[in-house]
Amino acid sequence: MKLGIFVSDYKIPVDTLDRLKGDDLGIILVLNGVYHATIKEAGKASDLLGKYSRVYALSEDLQTRGLTPEQVDSKVKVVDYAGLVDVIFNDFEKIAWL
């Protein structure tokens, strides 16, 4: 099963995501979750970026927080609302929100 997981919080424990099962897991960063795409703690990128092959960040939520696509880690694909709809309907069979 292809599972897309919306992450809307920056301080979500990664072990919560580890318990989710699926053949293909993808992360969609929205709201404060977009900080995973840009902030480095102690010089290290978010653990989410190293564990999942497909990570998306919503451009409007980046912009609202004063972040630019240039600040986003290269492992993250920035999408707008229209692109997000395409990702949801074309890339995943089920969606979860954390």
C-alpha cells in the first residue's frame, strides 16, 4: 500500500512514524511541519529526511513562515496546492494525518 502521511508539527516523534506500515511511505510537510525541510539542529537535518524517499513540502506554508524554496533541503520537493492535489491522487492509495 502506498501511504501518504501529512506531518503538521515540527516536534513529532519520529518513532510514531516508524510504527506505520506500508510498501511505500511518503511524507507531506504542511503547517509547522515544513520546518523539517529547512531547519538543522546541531548541524544535522531532520531525521524525517533520511528515512523516507519521498518528502514534499507545501510552498504556501513555507512562505507563510518566511521560508523560501531555496532554504529547503534538496531531498524535499516543494509543491503548491495544485501540485499537492496531484501528489495525493496520483502517488498514494491512502492518506494519514499526524
